[in-house]
Amino acid sequence: MEHSEIQKEATRLGKLFIKELGLEQTSDTISRWMAFYLAEKISLCEKLQGLEKAKAEKECFEIILNLWKRRWTLPSNKRPLEEFAPILNFLQALNPEKENPHYYPQIPIKIKKSKKDTKDPVQTWLNVAANIDRTCRIFLYDVFQFAAECASDKDTKQWLKSSLHLPNRQDFETIRIVLKYQDEEEDEEKQNEELRKHNEENIKKKIDTLEQFAKFNLFLLEKYKVELSSFSEK
């Protein structure tokens, strides 16, 4: 994307910041001052011509980028997509790269089968563990998506669209993935057809995985009941 286009997107982003920070009379003087200052700079860029305009646009672009870099340090209730912060924090806690992850990454484990056994019981239970892990990931992914849909509002798409080509946007990229947001510039009809096919196949796989998990859940439930009843018999 050309620099001029990035500047246009940054200007749209700046207007979103102004809206978020608020120009109305409030007790939050710092946010209101930032909003007025940025609004004044954008207005000046739109009025000037030639070299003066280019200089003002560069200054305005730098102000917006600085605000963008510090978006999570803005006053509470003034941060872009702040409703997504708990989701991002939870995803960070689930990160398998952390010292104490909530679950381990999927690692294919192969145990050498015994010559006497046609079916290795150790490998069988490892396969069960892998299926449980896969099922949990399905639950987690969908729950995060439901949470993201609740956090989304009419400005969410504009924030995501305006930040597409800016640096330091890992958090917004995560939100985009969880929301399954796609760039509107793509062919909408083709996008919708591909998305429909993908969703159909994805749902079929989820149903198959969850049905297998449901069978195992019943098996485990009965096993625990038998163990519990054995305690009362002693």
C-alpha cells in the first residue's frame, strides 16, 4: 500500500481516537485536551495546500502513530476496543509458550507397539488424551468467538479496517482472527461462498469430534460411578 493511502487510513484512525477520547465537557481533562489537539491538527491538514499541507500531514501522522502505540495506556474507558481486553488477557494466559500454560501444545507422540499386542493400550490412552485436547480447543475457540461477538460494536470494524497496515497491531490481529473479520475490499460474493464451504466443513468436523467426546464422557462417567459405588461396599 502507498504511503498516501496509509496516511488516509491513519487520519480515519485519528478521527476514531477523537470520538473515543471525546470532545464533550468531562472531568477527564487530559483525554479532552488530546481529542481537541488531534481534531485541530486534522482540520489544519484538510485546509492547507502544497508543502505546508505535506508538513502538517506528516506531523499529524506522527501524532496518530504515537497515540496508536500508546493505545493501551490511555485513560480507562477511552481505549480503542477496550471491551476486548479481558479476551486478550485470557488468550495470553492460555499461551502454551508461557512457563505454566493451562494446557500443553499438541505434540504427536508415537509409542512403539509391543510385539505381543495388536493394540497398544498406552497409545490408545494417548490418543484419548489428544482427542480431549482437540475437543477443549474447539470449546475454547468457540467460547472466545462468542465473547468477541458480545464485545463487538459498530466501531469495531472501523478500528480493525483502519489499523490493517499499521505496525504494532498484534492485539488487533488477534481480535480480527477471533471475530473472523475479513477485508471488505476482497470479492464479497467469492468470500461468502468460500466462507460458507469452510464453515460447513468445520462444523461437520466439530460435530464428529464432540460426538466422539460425548461417548467417551459417558464411558468415563460410568467408570467413576462404579469406582464410587465400590467405596460404599467396603
